[in-house]
Amino acid sequence: MERFFISDMPVQKVNDSSDLDAKVPAHLQRTSITGLTVTSDPSHRCVKARVVHKGPVISCAQKDGIEMLRAEIREEDLPQSTTEHTSINVIFFGTLAKDFSQSVRQGDVVLLADFTIRKSPSFLRDKLHPCQLEMDGNDACVYVCPSAAPSQGPSCSEAKYTYVPLNNLKHKTVVNVYGVVTFFKPPFPSKGSDYCSALKITDQSDVKVSCNIFSKKLEDHPVVFRVGDIIRLHRFKAEIFNDCMTLLNTYGWSAVTFDGIIDSPVAPRTSSKSFHFGESDKNTVQELRQWAASQSLISNDPTVSLSSVHPGMYFDLTCQLLAKAVMDSRCILLKVWDGTKCEHPLLNVAVASDALEGESTVAKDRMNLTANVMVYDNHMEAAQDLKPGTFLRFYNLRSLLQRAPDQQPDQAEHLSFHLHGGTTYGRGLRSLPAESRDLQSLKSVLENHVDLDEYEEVNDGTLLEIWYTPPEAVDGEADIGLSYTVRTCEHSTQQLTLARVKRSTPPLSCHVRARVKKYHPQQLYQCLKLFCSKCKTMKDVPDDGAVAKVFRESARENQPCDEQWAATSSASSREAGRTISMHISRDMVGQSTHMQLIFVEGTTLDEICVLSRDYKNLVPVRSENGRMALMDLTAPFLFSGDKRYYGCKRCSLNTFENHVFTGVETYDGQAVAEALGVQMMQYGLLIQFELDDGTDTLEALLWENAEKFFHVSAVDASGSQDLQDKIQTIMDTVQPPQSSLEERPWLDLCLSVYNVKDNDRNKVCYQITNSEIREE
């Protein structure tokens, strides 16, 4: 007996999957997802598949705010030979989107009828079907058969997932797999905007398969703590890369990991709030644990204690973070311990107390219990997120003998620890949950040292043994000469060292004194930018080659236009058979050429540059269906003497419908832009300085204050070689060619420190403000 909701609802429910086939009207023919193409006729066809991902209802700006929802469905019960394009995106619009969101859950089986087939814009990204289905209009209809239980939270019901042994993977198939981790790299920043995790897994087939996972959010990546962990992967695409089978996550993917130790709780590790985990999954994990143990894939103790470390080792270390301090822009110090005493004297890297976050380690240092780990480059982000007291594990940590700067040659070298940049051999670090079984022995050892705090008194002998970082300079401590710049800000604030600035919390305005270590771009013509104040677009000024191409194409295709409001005259061109037409508003005829706004048609870039010597305001145009139109905004919309003015392609109306060519006393760039419906882009100067004051370096932008800094207008500099030479002379003064840092002048600067959003994360930026070159 079929059960339905309200009969006029486009989403209707049935009790059993077999009822879906019975509900198919006689005029509809069921078709396979794999056979769909953009040229397929969707009329009288329907598809049946399982919902593997359902997104939220959102507002679609391209359809006047209509509500929409995207889901992924996957066809099941296909022949074994079917390998590609079994999953497809479906877009629901309007009332259907709301009904689908309320009535359908992930895991339900649906039958879709009266859909439209379109090319998928996300095909290259999600690797699903090259088409997508769109459900819109009164005729579109969805029949749904609910799954056995809700998919919210871990479910004990048996989800109908099929897992493929690793030796049965086929090229370009989307699969679900289980495996034992034989190698892994903790998440690291990729070359794009995602983080990447790299794994190698195996199973009872004894085949090893690489797996790469890309995701913008760190918390979405699989939580792997050690070799031997069990991992379950859903919706991964198998591809052959460099003659090896590789798994890559696709749209709607998920990953769940488990401890690989026999008899440990079968507890899923995942950030997902919606995943299936039933009795068959538990059995699979336990079978893999037994098999991995028989193959010696799991080490009882995956890490090395400090008491066992010797120079030149690469090892994994499980420990607790005591304190941390940022050393410079590419290095952070982590002070850690594991309760054991190293046989070799440990190098102690101490920093000023106000720079150290966490507890004092003096007593532990004296007992040779503190390991000072220097963390570099791509690992800094993970290290900065750690809080003192956190338990963590280093992977591929290196121990080296190192001499402190004040040590005598006959004194013994100390053991130092370095986590270098890169991810070779799985190098990285990861925090461990406090309840982890791997921490039981560590916590037991640490509890034996609870009375160390009573030894925190520091004496002179202790201080002499400590290697301190270079002290920060104090204002007025030394006379370093006259600055080449002056500050123009009215506020009075303490002058800080760059090292202190980098430890400060934004927002902040401060004074610094530093030298220019280097700047970018070195070719100063590249520092001239175009900026749209409306959409915030910034771009380089187009070069003459690109602009000349636009003019050539327009002149070659030009047909004279006829506008009732314009008076037209002609001039000969350099090419036979081509005429240059010059149009002005009839209201301007007889006025001075400096007052006229002249529209020039059929000209080349060289020709309009020659004309601009005699005519104040020239607007290059083209003919479109006999009407006047602006040229492509890659080219300037106005030539005014030596100056060129550009419009924003995104924000300009680019229309002549409203002609406001009279009543303007002086035509500047902004007035012409408003008359033509163009959003004018502003000229600006953008330079990035790397500043150095001896305590640290930082990169600061010169942008909003650049014109005041150089005493030069950006728009004037765009057409004046003299002003461009002036900027070059100033830069040659702050960084003379072939000079050392000590030979360069000091700059007194006002810095603004602020946060910007970068891929949903805050990024600290520095900008030079209220500062300018000292004029003689």
C-alpha cells in the first residue's frame, strides 16, 4: 500500500523501494545516469538513485533570489563493468527545494521525473558526472523511499555500503574502502587554497594504495595518529597516476579513523556529525586489527623517549608542551618534555619572559628535562595553534649537536631538536586528545615530577648557562643617525622593535625605525596599479601591446556610425581605405578644443596618441549596429594629454543612453566617466617593503599612503617620465644598488597592524601609514 503526503506536493513518499518502480507513470521510461548527456532528451524519462549528499537551502542570486538546493545522487545495482559517472549533481529550485530539504534524508532512494539536463560547471572540481540535473517548474516531481534510519549521528543500523578490496580497484571508479595506514603525512598547506593529507594504506589483499585528500578545513581531514591506524574512506575516486593506483576524495567524501591496537575501543575518530557505523563496520575494524598485528604493521611503542635519543636521529616524539615563543617570521620555539632525562646535555634556548607563552621551565632546564624544539616554515601554523599543556606528537623530528654562541671550543656540544620545513617522510606535528591510550604511560611518568616547581629559584650560575636570543634595542639607547623619512601622524605612541610588533595583537598603530632589506616589485613601473573603489578590484595597468590590439581590431571592423546628437568630421589615416571619424556633441560645436569632448572612431593607438597632443579630451569609440559604443575597457575610455583613464569592466554600465555632454565647465576623468556610465578606476602606487631593524624582519605594504610618501600623484606619474624617475631615485636612496643593509638609511615609520580574512582565517598584515620622504 503506497503512502503519500499531500497529493499536490512535488515530493511524494512511498514505503518500499520497489514501490518507486510501480509509481513510474506509463509514459515515463527509466534511464541510467551513466548514459545521460547534454544532448539527451529528458522528456518521458526518469532516474532512480540513492542520495549520498544533501546541501542546505540557499538563495540563488542569478535567479532573482529564488531558493535552491544541491544534492548528489548515486545510481546503484549497476553491472560490474560500469565504472564511470555513476554519481550526478541535482539542483532543486523554489518550492521543490524546500520540500526536498524537509522530506528527504541522506541515504534515501529517490526517483526523479521531468528534469532538465545541463552541463555541470563543477565537473572538473568534483569529478562527478559532466552533466547535472535541474528540477524546476510545476511538472518536476520526486518520489522518495526513506532509508531505514536517520543519518544524523553515528547510526547502529546497517547502511548499504559496499567496500571494495584494494586489489579490485578500477580506474576512474568511485568507491568505498577500508585499510590499514602504513604511511601518512599530517595535513599541510597545498599550492592552492586547500590543505592536503597524504596516506598509504593496505588491506588483507596486501596491495598498497596511495591516497590524497584535499580540503580547505583542517578539521575535515582524517585524524591519523600512527602507522597501524584503521581508516574508512567513502566516495573516493580510484585513478592510475604514474602507473600506480591512487585514491582521491570527491564531492561528498568522508573519512573515519580508528585505533589499530587490538582490544582498544572501536571508537570512530571524525569531525562529521553525520556518519553510519554499524556492527559490520565494527567487525571489519577488528578483522583488520588482527591481520595488521599478524603482519607486524603496528609497533607497540611508535615513538622514542628523550632518554633514548642520540645525535643524528630522525624519530617520532610524544610529549607535552610547556611553553612556546615566536622567534622570527619562519621559526617558532616549542619547549616540551616527556618526563625522561636525555643522556646528552640539551641546548636551552631562552627568550624574554614577555615573549614566552606558558610556564617557566627553569627547573626542568636545569635537570636536563626540557627539549627545545625549533619548528620551521609550513609547520608554524600548526605550532602556533597549540596551547601550553597540550599533548602532541612530532613526526620525523631531527636531533643535532649544536654549540651555543657563547660556548668555548673545548666545551661539549649540546643536543638540539629541529622540525624542518617540508613533509618528507611524513614530517609534521599533531596534537593528541588527552584521553588517548598512547598517553597513559607518558602521563604516569609526568606525575612523578609534580614537585619540580619548588626548584624554580634562578641563580646567577643558571643564567650564565642559558643561550639568550639577541636583546631588543631600547628607544634612545644608541644614536643611529638621521632618518630619511618623517612621521606625519598626530598620535604619540611608543616606538617598538619589529620583533615586538610581530608579537602584538591587531589592531594596532605603532612607530618603528627600520631599514629596507628589499622591496617588490623591482621594476617600478609595475608598482603602478588600477583600483576600483566599488568592487575593490586591483589590476596592473595594461601594457601598450594589449591596448594596441584592441584598437587594431576595432579599426579593422569599424563601420561609420550615425548619432543624431553628434556632429561628425573626418581625418585621413595612415592606411589607405581607412577613415578616422571624430564626433562631438552639436552643443559643443564652436567651443575651444580644450572644452570639447571628442569621440574618435577608426583610429589606432599611435594615431590617438598623436591626436591627444592637440585635443584635450578624446574618447575612443567603435560602431555597433550603426550606433556608437565604447571600446573594450582593456583600452582607456579617455585620453587627456599624457594621461589615460581606465574603467572597471565589472562595474561600468558602458552605455550612451544618457547624454550629459553640456553644462560642464571642465572635463576631468571623473566627469567624463559619469557622462559615459563608466566606473573609473583610480591610479595607485603599491610597493611591498621587507623591513629589518636587527631584531626581526616583516613585510609591510605601502599603498594608501604611497602618494604622500613619495610626494607624487599616481595619475600624474602614469603619464610623466620625470615623476617616475623621481620615484626610482627615492628607491635607490632607501636601498642603494649593491649596498649592504648597514649602509642603508634608517626610516622612521608609522605602521598599521590589522587582520584580513584569507580563506576563512585571519591573516595579520602591516601597512605603512602617515610617513613620507624627508624633503630637503
